[in-house]
Amino acid sequence: MINVLLNSFENFIRKVYKFLNIIFFLVNNIIEVSFLTNINCSLNCIYQKDGQCSYSKIEYSDTISNSECAYFVSASNEDLKK
């Protein structure tokens, strides 16, 4: 009987541990994303607003950019003004 209770308790602790790891992972990523999305920017880019980058889909990019930023899109691009 005690072994059954100990096994149940051990399973409960394992589930709590997994749950806390998931919570830690999510909170850590939210904090990381909030730091990554607070990027100072002075480029003439469609995403630059009041000296901050407003691009919201920051993700891995394996493309090579000719500008200082991988997500740069010129604000003077006539096609984007239409």
C-alpha cells in the first residue's frame, strides 16, 4: 500500500516538474522576445517608428542583407506607398 502511494506521489512530482519546466520556458521566451523587440533604429525603414524597430515577426533568417538590418525595407520604396 505504501509503495502504491509513493509511486503515485512520485508520478505527481514528475508531472509538477514538467509543468514548471514548461512555465519557465514560456516565461523565459516572453522575456527574451520583449528584449529583442526593443531595438533602437535610425534607418529610413518602414518598420522604424520613433527611433524603435516595430517589426514584430523577428525570427531566424538565413538570407544576407545589404543593409544594417536583415528586415530592412526602405521607407522611400514607391511600391509600398500604394
